[in-house]
Amino acid sequence: MLLAILLATANPLPQGEPGVAWAYTVRITGSARDCSYRLADAGLSLPQLRETLKHGYDAGKGAEILVGTATPARCVRMARRALRQAGFGQVRLKAESGAASR
């Protein structure tokens, strides 16, 4: 149910919009109290994620946040905010493979 709500409230990209490359993926693990973020192969805390996004990432490219059925909404909000603050204009939520949406 949480996954369905998160995906329903995400800002969808209009179909057929050219030029958006979903180059970066943030995967969220952990619990609502202790969110952990994976960018590339590095496990990061929220402050580390914010700092990492400021250096060496092209904010002109899109970023997606992988969410599963147990992904805490709080962690998703914080990841989305970190990406937006780093200048990413295109941020979308994507269900992880094997995550069932209801």
C-alpha cells in the first residue's frame, strides 16, 4: 500500500519527453529511524548523500529513487529533497524489481 501511495504521488514525467537520461539511481534501505542510501555501490547516510551529490554528478541528468514495499516514506522524502537541493530537476520514483504494487 505504501508503495502505491508513493508512486501515485510522484511527479510523473510526461510520456515521450525527449532528452531525459535517468543516469543516477538511489536505493533506500533501512528503517524509518535509520535510513541508508546507496548511490552507485556506496552506502551513505543522508549527510553523506547530500555531500556526494554536490560533487561529480551531473544534475542535468535525471535521477530515480528505487522504492520497495517496505521503503519508509520518510526516507523517500529525504532522498527526494537531497536530490532537488543538489539541483536535479528530474527525479522519479521507480518500483524495485520484485516489488509488488497494489
